[in-house]
Amino acid sequence: MTLKAHPLFGLGLAGFGALTLTPDALFIRLSGMGVWEMMVWRGSQLALVMYALVLITSWDTKAEIFKKTFSWRGLGVSLCQFTSNVAFIVGIAQTSVSVILFALATSPIFGAYFSRLILQERTHLSTWLATAATLIGIAITVADASHATAAPDGSVLFGAICGLTASAAIGLNFVLLRKHDDLPVAAIVGTGSLWSALLGFAVIGPSTLLDGNWLMISVCGLIILPISFFCLTSASRYTAAANIGLLMLLETILGPIWVWLGVGEAPTTQMVFGGAIVVITLALYVGYSAMTAKREA
């Protein structure tokens, strides 16, 4: 049996990708950059890595890849990537990391609703129950987020809306990629990321790009995001999407811990309680969805 054929290969790859992603929010905080500066650096660097990956691995078919990328289908997925990038950065500059990551974790639920709308897949009662429970958990978290230690003093509600917007965009992104499985994912991610960088540059220009710690934000754009993207995308070929969804909850759990250890930003007890409702609900939901899918297969 080859390594890739081993049942644990996909899980290990997905786990490594999810763990790599967990300190992303910490390095965002350590950069000390404003919203638009972060958007320029993260977007341009991730785009650079993704386009380089396409050119290195698919030089002979690059014309076909970019033709698909800039088709209407490809542009639609790139728009999802752009929206999630922008909403995440804006949200994390507004409020506690915990609020954003708890909201962001709901992407499997949004994916279920978009699957019903676009792929005509059945919406199970479990999806409605999970939606209600996660919204309660997020509401509990948001209600006390203004008391979080060392968190930004922006609008907690607006930050939560940004987190849910990013989550919805991610859910739609996965559904569109399932529907159009011939689309070149790396080039599309690069395109959406480039758009977010251009938006940030259009707002601030070059004058403040070096404000803050550009080395810290470069760890995100050049290392964390490309590695986690590559591992999680590759893992989808070797393990079920539900397994990846469960492992992605590692970011929701560990992300706030990294930020607390690194910069002292800590959620309140009420926020932790609300977040626990979200995480436990999503873990049960993803696990139940996987069992249902096997029975219906």
C-alpha cells in the first residue's frame, strides 16, 4: 500500500493544513497593520504564490487554465474568494478574533443551504437545528464581546456580520467548486486574492504600505495561507469533506488561544460558553451529515 492510499493520509494532510492555519489571526494582530494595508499584503502575496504554483505545475496548459479562470463560472468563484478575504480582514479589525472565528466556522451550514439552492440537494432537519443552535451561540458570544481583553474597540455587531459574510462566501465557494469541478482552484484563489489586494491599494495607495510589521503579515501571505490551502485542497481527494470540516474547527478552537498567548487578547467566560455551543453543534452536525450521506449513498 502506498502512502497516499493509506486511510490516514487524507486525514493527516487535512489536519496539518488546519493546524497550519490556526496562527493566522495571531500574525494579523502582530503585524499591527490597518485593514487596507493587511488586505494589500495578504492578497498580493497569496496571489503571487498561487499564480507561481500554476505556472510551475501546469506550464503546458496555462492558457486553458486562465481561460477557465476568467470564464463566468471562474469569475463567480473568484468573487466568493474576494468577498471572504475582504469580510474576514474588515471583521477581524473590528472586534475580537473569537467572534470572527466562531462566525467563520458556520460555513458548512451555509454550504448546506447553497447546496439546496444550486445543486437541488435536500436540506435536512439537522441543518435547521444546527443553524438555530449556532446562531444562539454566536449571539451569546457577541453579547459580551465588548468586554474581551485587549480586543479592537470597533463595532462587535458589524464584526460578527463580517464573519458571517465571509462564512457564507466560503460555503458558496465550496458549492460552486463542487458544481464546476473542472475549474482551476489555485488560479481562481489567486485571482480573488489579487482583487482584494487591488481594492486595498485603491483605498490607501502606496504611502502607508510599510506601516506596521510587514514581516509578520508576510508569514500569513507567503507561508500560512498557501500551505494550508494546498494541504486542505489536496486532502479533499483522499478523505471525506466532512472530515475536513471537522478538522477545520481546529482554527476556531486554537486561533483565539494563539492570539491570547501572543498578544493577550482574551475572550470572556460568556464568549467561551457561546463559542463552545457553536463548536460542539458544528462537530455534531458535520458528523451526522457524514453518516446521513453514507446511508443515502
